[in-house]
Amino acid sequence: MGDLLQGTLDLLILKTLAPESMHGWGIAQRIQQISQEALQVGQGSLYPALHRLELNGLIHSEWAASDNNRRAKYYSLTAAGRKRLKTELAEWKRTSQAIALVLQEG
């Protein structure tokens, strides 16, 4: 698949972090796994998005030991991030339904 639009990638990251905190590689792997390999997020897109989301106060990061005992930066949603996720999901549903209607026409 081609590059994800910035807003779409941000939404996917927020949704992926909703149940639990994760490190960057884990976020990319989860998106790829859940999308049945259709979506692949490269480091060149992922880490700038994580940085942007953190600067905007939507996620928080902290260093911790990963499963293989290496230090990794773990990301989690803030209260503002949870609120934004809810708003963005509602907007996504409205937009995708409208696009589906247009594509079905004719």
C-alpha cells in the first residue's frame, strides 16, 4: 500500500495505543497484523508521527525495559488523546460512509 495520509496514520496510532502502551516497533507490527498485512508503517513515517502526537499532548512516552530486556520508549494515550480518538473515529465513520455512497452511485 502507498503512504498513509498523516491524519489517517495518527488515527491508527491512537487506536492501536487505546488498550495498552506499546513501543514504536510494536505499534507498527500491530497495525500490520490487524490489517492482515495490508498496512505497513515504515520508521520514516511512524517516528515523526509519534513525535508529533507527543508534541500535541495526545500521547506520552517513557523509557522502560522491553520483552527482550532492552530499553525502549513506550507510548500511551493521554486523556486528550483518548478524547481526540473518540472524535476522530466518529469523523472517520461519517467520512467513510459518505465516500461509500458516492462510490456506489451509478
